[in-house]
Amino acid sequence: MSRKIKLIWDFRGPAAAKTAEHHEIHLKEYIQIEKLPLSITGFTVQGEMQAIAFMVVTDENMISVRDALKPHRGELYQE
């Protein structure tokens, strides 16, 4: 079984929550367009001025998604 990696995009400022929420829409669109076998996306508000959008990928998809979408960071995903 391959590892799952959470690719993360950070957003800061007064519009961070709305920007992260909107970015998740684009992540879902990318999954559909590229026909990827992925389904875990989301966004989390981490404070008044900070939020993240994320997408969970497998080892096999990580390099291509990373190169195409340029996330700010990544971490191992734990369910």
C-alpha cells in the first residue's frame, strides 16, 4: 500500500478563509480534468488571518501533481 501525502497551500490575510475555500474548488476541478484516482480535498481555517487548502495524493501521483500545482508544503497524511 502506498503512502498518502497531504499537499498544502497556505493563505494569509483577512481573505484567507475565502481564498482557501475557493482554492479547494480548483483542486477538485483539477482532479476531474486529469482523471486522477483521488478524492480527498479540503480547507481548514487555522485562525482569523490564516487558512489552508489541501489535497491528498498517493506516492505515485505526488510528483506530477506537485510539479503542476506547486503546493507550498506537504506532509504525510494520517486518517
